[in-house]
Amino acid sequence: MYGPWFPGKRCEVCSQQFFSSSTFRKHRALHRGETKCPLCLRVYRQKSYLKTHMRMVHDLDCGFLCHLCQRHFTSYSSYYHHQQVHMGNTTCPICGKVFSQKGHLRVHLRTVHRCLV
């Protein structure tokens, strides 16, 4: 009925049905937290709505601002990984080295300290 290009997808989180791959992709960003304002925590249906909000309400054209160190990020993903640094989630418990992402810390633990992570 809708063609072989996209037979329809149901969201595994909320069970909403989609018949467009682009709409489904935009919807999944909502569940990943990529449409949530890091400053006021308001949630939007699409990243484009969040970008408009950031520009109009918070006067930020660059995207995402870390309220702890004032660094700017163009994507929510980069901002999220950066927040892990402030939370201490990327610091090696053995030698104290700080990494920009949890994945880099896991590699460090495996290769330098021979820990199974």
C-alpha cells in the first residue's frame, strides 16, 4: 500500500506507527534525548524546533551551551558526551586521567590497565 521503499515502522519505545523513513528518524531523536533543551529542559518533537528555540529563547545560534564551563556545541550528542566529563564519568579510577568520552575511557582501561570492561 505504501510502497516497497518504506513499508511502515512502529516505534519500539512508544509504539507510534510511521510511514515515512524521515519522520521515523526524526521521531527516534526524541527518544534519544536529542530534542531536549539543555538549559530549560523543554522537549521538542524535532531537532529543528529545538534549534529555533535555542536561537529565539536563549539567544544561542551555535546550538548547545554547557552551563558549567560555557563551551558551545553544535550537536546534542557532543554536548551530552561533554557533560559526562563534568559528572566524573570519564575519569579513570586507577590513574585519574580524564577522557572526553566514556568509550575512550573503556579503551584506556582495557589497553593500559588490562581491565575487562
